[in-house]
Amino acid sequence: MESSSAVSGDQVYRKVTRRLIPFLIICYFFAYLDRVNVGFAKLYMQDALSFSDTVYGLGAGVFFIGYFIFELPSNLLLQRYGPRFWIARIMASWAILSALMMFVTTPTQFYVLRFLLGVAEAGFFPGIVFYLTFWFPSWRAARTLGLFILVTPLSTIIGSPLSGLILKLFDGVWHLHNWQWLFLIEAIPSLLLAGVVLRYLDNDVKSARWLSDAEKQVIIDDLALDEARRQQAAHGKVTSGVRDMLANGYVWLLAVVFFSFNIGYYGINFWLPSIIKSSGVTDDLNIGLLAALPYVFGAIFMVLNSRHSDTTQERRWHIAIPAVIGCVGLALSAWSSGSTFWMMAWICLAMSGTLALIPTYISLPGAMLSGTAAAAGIALVNSVGNLAGFFGPTVLGWLNDTTGRIDTGLYILAGFLLLCAPLILMLPARLANPAPHNAPAPQSDSLPAAQSRPSHQE
């Protein structure tokens, strides 16, 4: 039998990455598309249904209320029933609800379906982040999450032109509006992928038949070493239960950081097509192409920043500096709102900063917490952070209706991005930064089941 010492860790993790990350990217691509395509639907849906900017902003944002309420329970249920079943359930639910958006005719229906879509999708992103902690130690987390979260800009780079093309080609087909076709067409892949998840994903390392015993042991040893690092950083008081997690002030600090970040990020995300249209661009496909451009820059800097964070084994400054860059870019885009060229240039800078910090930031809860606390903590931080997805679009819509100007709202969003920098620096470096690779190995050669393995049965 091949010993784990004869197996290269880099080779093992490349194999795991090739197996998991591309497939998870495809799944999250359609999740994200179903979440934000309402921004493109707005271009025609709003006039067809006589919705004000306030109604649209509230409907876009109420998604995150449902998301906030059900995200933590969803992640705990994922731990109980297993990632494979629970991720498939989430995908099937949101696909059906997203398709039902084509039948909306009143503000109330809009609000209810957006809320239920948030309930259905709750737990998907934090569930994937938690799932990846079963496979990758913290010192590999930023680059791994950087590859996975690359789907966020990719969803817009590919999805924006796709949404624009659907709006351009399908208006009036079978007597349906183009925005109705948009919701229907972009929901179908998620429903199909839910069935694929049940056959393709493994719940954890031990159940992965595509790994040899020696390869599995490399991962198990690394995860055990990671657990020892947590114990050392927390002076033996590592947070591993839900109650302890809720009493951990640093978890709440991370939640506030993510809240501030997402107010800026989702404000840009949901309103970008409308901002571009207001600058004088009228063709739907051109709006889609321009909306994709900032995410191209964001994708590049996301990969570079996350890799540099893992190389230097530093986390806080790799979050603080991009947040400041995002703030500056967003503020300058508001100042240049009369020029399509300069507005887009500064939004590209803003998106480069905001997207660059996400993978490094998302790696922190899993690096600080263990077991059930990790499942709950990742969900709590993400749910509180995504609650900002309600406030960002809603505030921007209200300000636009009230003042007739969008630049005031953009300055406010930029201020929230700036707030992320001093907040993240309040987190002690000993908790944020991963351990050196040559840290002392723990005595046990396997992970403590109660702390680091899900309680579901295969």
C-alpha cells in the first residue's frame, strides 16, 4: 500500500480542486445568475408592471431578508443531512421559484417571490464554503476560495451579455415579454444540475472513491494540523459549538465587516445596468457587455490577491487595502456619472477592489472555528453580511426616487466600503493568519470526529 508520505500534497490538492471546483463553479454560476438577473429584468419589467424605483429596490433587497432568516438553520441542516442532498435540495427549490418570477404582476407578488427565493437559496454559498473546509486546510483556503468565488465575476462576465441577448431576442415570443423569458430560461439549468449533484458530489473525504487511501490520509493529516493551529491560536479555547460561536465577539466583528462590504457591493451589483443606461447607452446587448467589463478586472485581482494572501500567509491587509481601493473607485464613479467612459473606468477600479477581498475574507470564519461552530459561524457571518443586500439596493432606489440623482447613493455606498478597512484590522493577526506549514503536528493521525466531521450519515 502506498504511504501518505510518498504522496505529494500539491498533487492531492490539485486532484481535489479539479474534481470539485469546476463543478461547484457551474452550480454557483446559475445560483448567482438567478439571484441578480432581476437587475436586467428591471429594464423592461419595471415599465411593464408600473413599478417605481422604490418598489424595485425593495423587491431586489427583500431576497436577503429571507436569506438572512434561513441561512444559519440551512447550514446546520446541511451538516445533519449531508452536503450532497442539501445542495441538490437548495438548487431545485430556487430554480422553481426563479422561474415563477415570470408570472409576477403586482408589487406584492414581486416581494413574496423574491423573499421565498432568498429562503430557498439560503445556505448554498456558506454551505459550499463550509463543505470546502472538509477538503482544504486554512493555509490553502484563500486560493481555493479564490478559484470558487471567481464564479461571481464570471457570472456577470458571461451572464450579463447572455441576459442582454435574451432580452434582445425573445421579446414577444409566444406572446411573452422578454423579461419573462429571462426568468424562465435562466432557471432551467439549476433544476437540471440539482439531479447531477446527487450523483457527482461526495459528502466528505472518507467517502471519495476517486481518492486512494494514501491521498485521503494526506488531507486528513493536514486538517488535523489545522485543528491544532486553531487550538494554539485560541490558547486551547477553540470555538466548536453554536452557543460558544454566538458569544464570540470576533465572529460578530466579521459579520459587521461583511455587512459594510455588501452594502457597497450589492448596491453596485443590482443597479449597474440602470446606471449604464442612464449614462446614455440604450442597446440591451451593449449594456450587458459594459456591465460585464468591471467584473473582468475584478476576476483578475481576485485571483492575484487571494494567491498573494496564501503566499504571504497574511489576511487582514489583503482585505483592508482592496476595501479602500473599492471605496475610491466607487466615489470617483459617482463624481464622473455624466461620462460613460470615466464612470465605467472608475467602476472597474471599484469592482477590482471589492471582488479582490472576498476570497481572503471568506476564509476567516472557517479558519477560526471548528465543527458545528464553523457551519453556524460561516452561515451567521454570511447571513448578516448579506442582509446588507436588502439595504444597499433599497436605499439606492429610494434616493433615486427622492433626489432624481444616483450619485448621492453611490457616495454613501463608498463610505461603507471604506469602513471595512479599520474594522478588519481590529481582528488579531494570530486568529486571522494561517499557521506556517512546518507547525508541530498533532499526536493524532486523524481528525476528531466531533469537531471536524459532519454528523450526517453516508
